[in-house]
Amino acid sequence: MKVIFAILLLMLSVNIFSQNNELKTIMLKMVSKGFTIDENAEAIFRSGVEEVLTENKYSLISEEIQNETLKEQAEQRKKECLDESCLVDTGKMLAARMLFIIEVIKSDETHLFKIKYIDLQTGELLKTKSLIFEDNLNDVKKLFEFSKKLTSEILDKNITENKLSEFKEIILKKKDEALQLIKKSNTENMITIPSGEFMFGVYNE
């Protein structure tokens, strides 16, 4: 009975967690300081970020829709929408759940990329991460791999914590439901495991 209960909970939890994860849309905005970043370099960096997000069941808001909304915000505020407050408001307007603000600072021949990862539902700054890109921004392959590395590092801890938190919450919510399903199950269809013969080890009643 304990084995069936655990498996049932796990199936319910994985299914619901997968559905929740697919809803996590992210808005990404790059802000360069002291120089203007090349459009091609920005597009390459963004594509690397998007690849990592897709692998982790996140979705990135379309750049076209994002830029249109930022333009509307700028017209209303009479200034370009680059500060954190304006970007947070824009993200909420686009129904994003998370916001990436990427600051790019040029220093001699290197560029510092700093990501702020913000939860738009709570306004909490989840994490910041900085890495120095020592190669030329025109080096497509290296910039692409760099953006993937930076994104993976800032997501890693947060994904783990979110997964544990959501998994715990789901188990608590579904405990009674799972017990009811087990009670209603037809005992004739349940497999009886003989004492002493349990899969990979010894089974003790």
C-alpha cells in the first residue's frame, strides 16, 4: 500500500509541476552603459538565453511585442523605458512572471554582463549574476556559448528551490485526494507482492 501511495503522489505532482513550469514567461531587456551594443550581438546573446530557457520549460516574450510595449511606456513617461521600475511595470503589462535585466558595461577590451533576475509576482530580486566576456562581441560562437552559461548559472539555484517548494506544496494539497483514489481502487486489480520479493531488494511487511 505504501508503494502505490508514493507512486500515485509522484505521478500527480510531476504532471502538475510540468503544467506550472510551462506558464513561466520571462521578459528580457539588455541595457548598455557608456556605449551602444551592436544589434547583432544583442540578438546572438538573446538567442543563447532563449535556448536555455526553452530547455527549462520557460518561454521568452517576443522581442517585437516587448519593444512595442516599451515604446508605449516611453511615450507615456516622456523618457526611454530603461530603469528597473519601468521595466518591471512593462513586464507586468505583458503578463510575464519573471524579468531578466541584463546590464552590459564596457571596460577597455572586455565587457561585464550582469543579470538581475526578478520575480514580477512578488517584486523580489531572486538572484544576480555577473560574468566578464573577454572576447570580441562579434565572435558569434563564443558570445552565444557565454550567454548560455550565464543564463544557466542564474537559473540553476532558483530552479532547484522552486522545484522543491512546488513539489512540497503539491504533495500537501494532493495528499487527501491521493488517499481517496487509493481507497476507491478495486483491490482485485491491485498486484500483491509476496513477502521477501520486492523489486531490487528485500521487502518486509
